Amino acid sequence: MLFSIYMLPLGDIICKYDVQFHCYADDTQLYVPVKPNDLSQLRNLENLGVIFDSRLTFQPHIKSITKTAFFHLSNIAKIRPILSLRDAETLIHAFVSSRLDYCNVLLSGLPNYAIRSLQLVQNAAARLLTKTRKYDHITPVLASLHWLPVQARADFKVLLLTYKALHGLAPPYLSELLTPYIPARPLRSLDAALLVIPPINKKLLGFRAFAYSAPYLWNTLPLHVKEASSIENFKSKLKTHLYSLFYGLP
């Protein structure tokens, strides 16, 4: 509390320069727009534990996650014979799944080959947990554990942020990026809870921006998912939908 009071004037100072910001418990983030050409001059930068490269491929970050996750899986494998299924799952979620999910919204829209190493981490974790043999097909195992694939987990996070933004539960700088679609004349799409998808330059990675990816993914959802009455209800319906979409199972 005392720290928050001490830092309170900082917000007024930042606002004087018309810069958007977000205050965390022990950190303050400034949001400054940059042009694509400016990014090429930057080397790898780390912010809140995420490594940003000049082309926003996040390959250095993915390599870091992969290396750390396999290290922890190796350690868990040494004691797996004496662990119960529940205890092993707890360790895997604490040391591996948490790393796959951390800031994974940034990975949404990346091609499958770019996140393949992260999917291999999840596959290895599932094999270790269930004691599945190396050459057995992994998809049924992931489905039995109700683990969404890496790509689906990233999309899940984008859609959850979208739901929060549309219901006033997210920062204004996210809510301002979303515009409900209102057709010029009465159409069936009026009741579909669609969002406007802005025009983008795909050559400049615009398709991975939240302003584009959020409405694009949102518009693919069934109406009953969009109209969820609460966050928990939305998360449950969304996971069920993505589970069916990626695994083709009810």
C-alpha cells in the first residue's frame, strides 16, 4: 500500500507526455508505438520474462522455454517411478505447463513449425505422466488428459482477453481495439455478436496483432460460447469448443 501511494505521482507524470501505461504490483510498463522499420534496429530484448526479437518470431523465447522445460522434465523423470499420477501431474503443471502458458497469447498466429518445439515439450510431458511409450501416437493421450495443444492454448488466451475486453474487465487499451459489427441494413449477422476485422498488412505481421487476431478468432466462435454469462462459464464452453475442434471429439 505504501509503495502504491509512493508511486502514485508517476502516473500523472506519464500522462503529461501522452504515453499509455499499466501499473503492476512491483512494475510499471510504458506502451510506446514503434514502426516496423524501427524494430529491425533492435536486438533481443527481455520484458516480463519474454524475449522479443527484431522480427517478432519469438524463436529465442521459444528456445529458452524449450530448454528449461526439458530440463525440468528430465528431473521429474528421475523420480517418476515413485510418484503417484496426481503428484506427477502437479509437478508437470508447476514446472512445465506453467511455462508453456506464460504470455502464450504472444504466440497466437505463429505457424505450426515455429511452435513445434513447444508442442514436443507438451507431448513429452504427456508421455512422462501417462508412461506412454515413445512411438505410441500422442494425440489420443493428450485428448484423454484433456490438454489442449499449444496452438489452442494460445488462441484460448486471446479469446479470453477478448471476452474480458468486451465486458469491461480488461484495460481500456485493449477494449478500444474492438468494435462490434453493425451491418448497414438488418441482416442475420446482426445477432451473431460479430466484431469488425480491420484491414491489415499481412507482410508486416499485422495479422498477429490483437486488433486483428481477436476479432478474427472471436467471429469463428459459436454464439452460445460468445453469450456465456460469466468468465468461468465462458472458459468452460470455450475449452469444450476448442477440444472438439482440435481433437474432433465431443
